[in-house]
Amino acid sequence: MCRRVFVTGATSGIGKEIAISFAQYGDNLLLCARREEKLAELKAELEADYDVRVDTFTLDVRNREEVETKVPQAIKAFGGVDILVNNAGLAQGLDDFQDSSIDDAVTMIDTNVKGLIYVARKVLPFMMEQNSGHIINMGSTAGIYAYAKGAVYCATKAAVKTLSDGIRIDTIATDIKVTTIQPGIVETPFSEVRFHGDAQRAASVYAGIDAIQPEDVADIVLYVSNQPKRVQISDVTIMANQQATGFMVHKK
Ligand code: NDP
Ligand code: 8X3
């Protein structure tokens, strides 16, 4: 059966591969992010390759008013929602906490925590109304294991895990499922964003590691979404084979 899947942060990396995986599976997609031209490119690519409907809209998840206006409008125009993948997120900076930028901290908290809450809060009424749905939140191994110079990013991802658990508790009387996906090191533009565009420093993060690829995470998200009604996968943690904990990697 064709599902209605809403993915935030679909213009790059993991979110983009998740959109492609669901399209390959035959699901209709509602996609958002800030970059309009990237959304348009992805929509054209998916509609050319697969027989699915793809709706897109620009959204900055940090902007509460924008989320509260645009998300319900987009869902209504799309015809409802069965699955929300709350993927939009980022890291900014890699510095000892005492030297770290407060602006970077605010951006991470506004995006990864407040943005996720704004979106989930606007999607849930549709799921409550139909007594079904699946919220898949993108956490991280960073939310389980704090690592040096990443205190705020790690804290935001710990918050994602806690929010998922709390939403699962509060919606227990419904058939809604909630899952946290916790990937380790995935090779995407994530590090380039973290280092404010320093591509060389970003490449060094993945040097000597056979990092997880975004399509590996997308496969797992699809698997999680394809369980029978009675099965709810609460959490999935995915490490690179050369990774032991959050940032504890063995480089070759
Ligand atoms: P990318 O930088 O490749 O993708 C991030 C996506 O989030 C982009 O589509 C970006 O779109 C979107 N985004 C960022 N800020 C906003 C915003 N304010 N409003 C709306 N969309 C936004 O990184 P990844 O694919 O790696 O990251 C995706 C998620 O996975 C994040 O939550 C990240 O924390 C998490 N993660 C990443 C890991 C990794 O190692 N790469 C591991 C574990 C988790 P646009 O710029 O167009 O708005
Ligand atoms: C992103 C993975 O290890 O760079 O969440 O923090 S890591």
C-alpha cells in the first residue's frame, strides 16, 4: 500500500537517501528543507524515476511561525501523513565547551531540538485523528556517548532520544509508533556544515574509515517502517565497523 511519507531535511545526505528509498518502495513523498533549488531537483529526479507523487515546500524548522503555518497546509494539500521522518539537523563547531561559540550552540538547539518539537507537534494531530502513524526521529550515537568537543551537539541528540521516548509514552493509547534512529559516522556533507564550509577538515573526519553511507541508514529506516502493526522498533543504533562508541574510531 502506498504510504504518505513526510521527510524533513531532504535536500542532502541521509534525508535525501531516505526520500529515494521510500520512492523506490512506491510511497508518496512530502519533502522539505531550506534550499528550494535542491528540493526542485530531487522532486524532478524522483518523479522521473518512480511512479510516485512528490510534494515539496521550503521550511526552516527553527522558525516556529513558519512551521506552524506551512506544515499543516502542506499535509492537507498532500492528503495526510502516515510517516514523519524528523531528519533535519546539524552540528556546528567542534570545540572544547569552554571555548565554543554560543551562536553555534543556539543554532544546534534551535534546529535539532526545538525544530523537531515544532514539526512533531504539528504532525501529531493528523496521526492522532487517524489513530495511526509512525514518527521516526534522527538521533545519533552522539546522543548515547558524549564525545570531546561535542557537548552541545551530543546533548541535542540525547534530547532527540528522550523526546522519542516521551512521545511514545504519551501516545501509548493510540496505534502510533515512535522510533529513534541513532547512526554513528555517516559520510555526508554533515562535517562540511559542522566546519562552516572547510571541506579539507571535513574530509579528514572520514579519512581512514569505511564510514556508514547515507543509503545504509535509509535502508534501515525503510525496514523500521515496514514492520507489522504489532511491532514497534523503538531504537536502532548503527555503528561503522571501525567505530566503538560515539567518536571512538579506529583509523586504518
Ligand atoms: P546533511 O548536512 O547532509 O543534511 C542535513 C539536512 O538537514 C539538509 O537537508 C538540510 O537542508 C537540513 N536542514 C538543516 N538545517 C535545517 C533547518 N533549519 N530547517 C530545515 N532543514 C534543515 O547532514 P546529514 O544527512 O548527515 O544529517 C541528517 C541528520 O542526521 C541530522 O539530524 C544529523 O544530526 C543526523 N546524523 C548525522 C550523522 C552523520 O554522521 N552524518 C550521524 C548521526 C546522525 P537545507 O540546508 O536545504 O535546509
Ligand atoms: C553525527 C555522528 O559521530 O559525528 O551525529 O557525532 S558524529
